[in-house]
Amino acid sequence: MRSVRGLFASLLVLTILALMASPGAAAPEGQMTWAAHISLAPTWFDPAETSGIITPFMVIYALHDAVLKPMPGNPMTPSLAESWSMSPDGLVYDFVLRKGVKFHNGDTVTAEDVKFSLERYRGASAKPLKESVAAVETPDPGRVRIRLKRPWPDFMTFYLGATGAAWIVPKKYVEKVGDEGFKKVPVGAGPYRFVSFTPGVELVLEAFDQYWRKAPNVKRVVLKAIPDETTRLAALKRGEVDIAYNLRGELAQEIRRSPGLTLKPNVGQATHWVYFADQWDPKSPWHDRRVRLAANYAIDRPAMNQADALGFAKITWSIIPSSFEFYWQPPGYSYDPARTKRLLAEAGYPNGFDAGDYFCDAAIVNIGEPVVNYLNAAGIRVKLRPIERAAYFKGWSEKKYKGLIHGASGAFGNAATRIEAFVAGGGTYVYGSHADIDGLFQEQANELDPKRREATLHRIQQLVHDKVIVAPIWLNAGLSGLGPRVEESGIGVIAGFAWSGPYEDVKLKAK
């Protein structure tokens, strides 16, 4: 009998070991390296500081996890919360947390961490989000209840998409190390844990094999900062990196011609536009609508699209992505240099004028530079001023720039979230606003009928067009290069997302 028991025990151990070795439960292995077109900034390691753009989520999707988040096939996928519900009156949101989920330091994710993360959030769109919340309650460690002051149809859109408030950090750890300490050694609940960060060089992450959804396929993830695009392409060709972001124009064509390399286009939700920061100043030429119209007719967007994005970008004439809820299709502007000259002359500038600086994120000079060239050719004399991305958006939010600002955002949300951040009074990047637009924006925020709300948001977008608040450029197409080792890059897998994701699903080819 004892020998039968021993045999049974041995068979059980062998069975468990076989299951552990099965392909479905394979341990993470290998290293996948990305060449990023930006210098990585520690502010992007902390979900509390997201800035209304998509860039921080390049890191956040690896390090952290959210209550719910955009995932393949579902923009509101239950993650740290396994379920959620809203009361019939729209005033109470209940979230039931997934049991046993751990942060990288071994702490269990609890309702207190969810409450702490929302209350700590201070990034873009924090004001409308927090002003809507009456209380965050934690009835027990596995449940969170958020009470609103009034029904707000966009609560979940702002909470989950336009902000980083739903991405959860460990309360005890943050309180122990402080905000700056957290950015030096971030701890999250995502598929990868922090290993090291060398400013201006690279971020190294390692698979967190206790990640609740699944153990990642790749053992180590490295994000290298390589701002120069020719250097990024050279690194890809040499096999030093597996994925290189933002390779444009002739370099993208070179990827197509290179054996073993693959060009991966991805039209997400990143719109680009020119913001006339001085239009609110009566003494500025930009105060005259005709001058702003002239700038719009001066830019040959289709030619830019072919030269820079190989025709993959979409010219949608709006700061709001065409895929967003409540999008309104504005009329377009033809490329018409003669009309530009006529409008400038009518406004009193027959010989053009000195327009000062054109401020631009250094990582998207490829789009800003041709716009500047077109404006200069039309007599609107501007100088390109590229600034590193984190500092660029910080300076814009602090209203430090004058003249022209190259606007861009690929953040999740809907028409209302973009309008709140970039058009309506009090928005993070708003220099001035119009009373009629501000009034309509408040009206739609309180409107529970979807059809009436859509009509109001369409009217706001029409006014943005009629008042020529911006010169829209396009809905960007990300062009990335993939090396021969990549089986699954994750690019384009999450609808609208600009980067690879989910990181736990990226995969190298078998050796």
C-alpha cells in the first residue's frame, strides 16, 4: 500500500512538472528592446502625473495596472476590478476588485490603494474629475464605491481614459518613499517590474511572473532613448533593437527595402494641429481670423502626408480623432497660396509679417518643420523651436510659449475630453476661450440624453472650425520598424494605442 502511495505521489509530481513545462505555462525568456524617439522622463513612471498625451502610457502599460483599461477588443476591459456597476441615478459607481492581486513589492492591491490613487491624481483633467466626486468609499478591502455630486455621463471616460487616476499605485509604499522616491524606484501591479533607469539612455524592466492576467512571454523589456531617427534605423539594422518607433519618409522606405525588416504603420488617435496662442491678444496679427485662415490655406497637407507618412496619415481637419465618440466632420482647407496672400493683404499684411517662434516637441520636428516651411513661403515668418517632449508639454501647460504651438495628443477619451483639455476655458493647454463654447461645454457635461449631448458637442466643434481656433494638420500614422526576431510587436493591437501593448503579449520568434 505504501509503495502504491509513493508511486501515486511520484506520478503527481511528474504531472505537475509537465504542466509547468507546457507551452501555455512557459516561463518568460529573452529580451526585447525598443528604440524610442524621445528621452524618457521619470514623470511618466507615475500615473498621478499623466499629461493629457499618450506618451506616458508607453511606460505605464508595462509597470502599472488599472481598475479598467483599454485592451484588445474592449476599451473598458476589467483589470484590477473584475466587475463594476453604476446606480440607476448615475450617482454611484461600485467596483469589485480581483482577489489576490499583488504589487511588485508583494503588497496586495486593496480598495485603499484605489482610493489613494484617485485622490492623489494631479495630472491633466484632474480638475473636472475631482470636482465631480463627492466621496470615495471603501466598504471592505475588495470594494470601492465612488459617489458623484451630480450625474456625469463622462465620468468613466475621464476616470479611465483622459486621466491616469484609474492606474493604481501602492499607498503604503508611496507614503513611505514619497513622490520623488516613487519616481526613482516605481512599484506597480503591471506585467513588468522596474529594474533600472539611466536618464537619457534606457529603462530596464523585468517580467513579473505573478501578474494576474498571465506571465509575460518576454523576460526583459528595454526601452532605449534614441532621439535621432537615422541612429534608430541603424540600431534596428544592426539588431541592437527589435522595434524602432517613428521612422518617417525616406527612412520608412528604407525599412521596406531592407531584408528582414518590416514597416508597421499604425493610425491611432494622435491628432496634430497648430495652435494660435496669441489669438486672444488684440495687438497680435493672429487676433484677426483672416490671418488664421491664411495659415490654414498655406499648408499642403496631402504633400506632407506622402513625404512624411507615406500616405498613411488621415487628414480629418480636427483636433478630435475621427474614431472618437461625438466626432463631427469639419470642412477641409485646400492648399491655396494665392488665397493665403489675398487674406493676408486684406488683414493689412501684404508683405507678410514676423510671427516669432513655432514651438514644437523635438520628437515630431518631422511634422513641425514642413509646416514652418510652408508658413515661411507664404510670408508668415516663423522660427522652429524644438523642445524635448516632457519639458515641452510642461511649458505649454504653464503657458510659457507665445506665437505658434504645435499641438498633438493621442490620449484616450472622446470629443468632450479633447475639448476640455485643449479648447474649453480652464483646460490644461488652453490660453483663452470663447463664452459661447464654454457655455455649451458646461451644458453638454450636464446633459444625460445622448442625442442632445451629441448635438451640443457637434456645435462646439463647428464653432472651433468657424472661429479658426487651430490649423488642423492630420490624424497621425505611427511608422515603426520591426526586426527579424519579433513575432508579435503589440503595435496596433489595442485600438487607438500608439505603442506596443499589452506588453505581456509581445513575443519573440522561437529560436
